[in-house]
Amino acid sequence: MDAWERLGGAIGRHMVYIMPCCLALGIAFPQVFSVLTPLVSPMFMVMAFQGALGNRFSNVRRTFRQPLPLILILGTAHVFMPILVFLVAGIFVGGDPEVMAGVLLEYCVPIASSSIMWVGMYEGDIALALSAILISAVICPFTLPVTMRLLLGTSVSVDVGSMMTQLLVVVALPTVVGTLVNERTDGWGKKVLGRRLAPLAKVLLLVIITTNSTNIAPFVRNLNPELVGIIVLMGIFCVGGFFLGFALPTVTGQPDDRFASMTFTTAMKNISAGAVIATAYLPARSLFPVMAGTFFQQFMAALFGRLMARRFASS
């Protein structure tokens, strides 16, 4: 078990370097990894379940006593950022509704479960971060399809009912079940089961990234200025999300622990969930901007973590 946990720790520490390698593998050998596509949703459900094992419903109740940070996180992640991204992206890729759908989807998905790793690393408010992740996962099956339909209209066909059902089953249900397991077992879920499943969740994340990247192999192999522009645009949005996450606790005068929680949960998106939904319900071109986010998110989390550490040290 020690070796298994060390493997998980090593993957977590080197995620910034491992993710691009997974992308490259999927793009280079699509015929090898595409056979795993039917397993992506079940693998993601395991990840969502494991990520929720550290949570309790009492965290949400405690966070509601001082709700401003939670409201800011959820309002920014599910309302402000999707609208801002839609308006800005419309200037550059508005003429391509399929790409526009992928860009928007990237900023409608739930908060990334992996953000809790960064929150813990910088001694953030774990209860706040877990509450935001749980609520985001629960409301996303309703907010994501509705936001896509309202902003995109009929320019891209979105099956709202099917998408909502998929999100409920793949994201919300395992998140709630994981939280219930931890709640009912008085913390055994987090201390024992969650710890044992953590390396598996990290391995599954790498497999999902590799498998989903096979769908963008034709685009990457025929890279052109338009696609490079999409990559740059997604990088700008990622950086902007972290700056916004950095600014919110600064403007509202939050303490250091909430500062870390608000920064990472506001900025980090569940790209794997976005890839699952894009693959199932959107045209192939829509997946490219979603997967482009994997080039930037973990790297930016590491960079802003260092900036945060400097801020804490000087305060």
C-alpha cells in the first residue's frame, strides 16, 4: 500500500509535466487509446466519488454561516465567467459556432476536484473549497445545459435533457454518494477509503486525458493558425480566471486560508467532465478548445500558488 500511495503522490507532484505527455500519447497513438472511450464515463464516476470522500454535508452548513466567499465562488464560476467568456470569445471565434460551443462549455463545467489538492497545499479553507466543489457538482446538471442553450441559442444543437441526465449520473450522483459515505462512516471514507482510492483516481485522470485527446488528433496533426489561435485564447482565459480568483479575496478582504480556497476553486475547471460532455453531445471541433485547457490549468495553479506563498510571506 505504501508503494501505491507513493505512486499517487508522485503523479500529483509532477502533474504539470505528466499531463502534456498524456496528451501527446493520445494524439500520437489514437488507434491504441480510442478503444478506451466507452470506459471514460465510468472512470470519471470513480474519480468524482473519490474526490467527494473528503467532504461532509456539515462543511456546507458551516460555510453557510459566512456565505459571501461561497456565493462569490459559485457566482463567478457559473454565471460571471461563462458570460464573460462568451462575450470575449464571440469577438474572435463567434463565426464558428462549434468552436464557440467548446469554449463556452469549458467555463460551464463544475469546479475541478483537483483544486482541493492545491487548496490543501497552501493551507486554504478546506471546508469552503469542499462546499464549493460539492454544490458546483450538484447544480451543474441544471446550470450547464441551460447556460449553453441561452447563450448559444440554436447555432449548435444541444440536447438539454440528455446532457442534464448525463451530468446527473456522471458528476452529481457519485459526488453526493461519496459525501454520504464519508458522512455515514464518521470519516472512514476520507481516512481509509479515500486514501486508498486516491492513487487510482490520479491514474484514471491520466487515462481519461489520454483517451479524450485521441479525438483531437486529426486537428493537432493538421495544426493551422486558427487552431493555434484557439489554444492561445484558451490560455488567456485560463490566466484571466486565476487573476480573477486572486482578485476576489483581495477586494473583499478575505483571510489567507479563504484566499487560497477562493483563488483555486474560482479558476480551476473540471476539464475531464467537459471532455466527457463534449465527446457525447457536441461536434468533434468543440472538443479541441476543451482539451486545450489541459495545457494551462495545472501549470497556472502552480504559478499562482507560488505568487500566493510570496503574498502570505510578506503579509
